[in-house]
Amino acid sequence: MNRVFTLEEARDVMPKVKAMTRPVFELAASLSEELEEAEERDDERRVDSLRQRLNALVSSWTEAVQDLGPEVKGLWLVDFDSGDGYWCWAYPEDDLGYWHSYEGGFGARVPLEEAHKVLRRG
């Protein structure tokens, strides 16, 4: 069972999520550039090595974030179960500023101010 977070609890965890995401994102961006260059040179051995490193990096980030309680829903996309939907954050956003329903997903997220209106109607 997934952990349910109040908004305050989710915001308390956010500094840790952000702190672990930024350096991983930057390393992944660097590895992606190297991968692109290796692909242009048709260096298959290097391409394979870089892909493995990128996959391992993203997997370790995913696991580390999920160990804190939220769910990773995509690359650099973190959702905190609110019991009615998700408090939603995507790197490089500064704060946890969005919410979306369970069914809606990232494309249906709304600013928290609007989420409170939606939740009151629900």
C-alpha cells in the first residue's frame, strides 16, 4: 500500500527529493550528451556502456525517491498520494505546486489553489 501524504508532509519531504534529483539530473544530462556523441560516431560499445550507466542512474534515483514514500511517475516526475489524487512535482520546479486526480495524470494537473476547489466539490 502506498503512503498517503498531507500537503504539509509532502512539502516536508520535498527538500530531500529536490536535493537528490538535481545532481542526478545534471549527471544524466551529461551522460546523454556523451551518448549522443557516441551515437554520431557509431561507437556501439560506448553507446551500450552509456545507456547502461543512464539506466542504472535513473533506476537508483527512482528507488531512492520511492524509499522516501512518494511515487515516481516518470523521468524527474514525483507524485505524493493525497488520498484524493496526487500532489505533483516535476524537476526543476521550485515547490510542490500542483495536484491531479488519480485518473487525470500529469496532463490534468492544476495549481494547488485550484485543487482545493476541485477537492471541495468532490
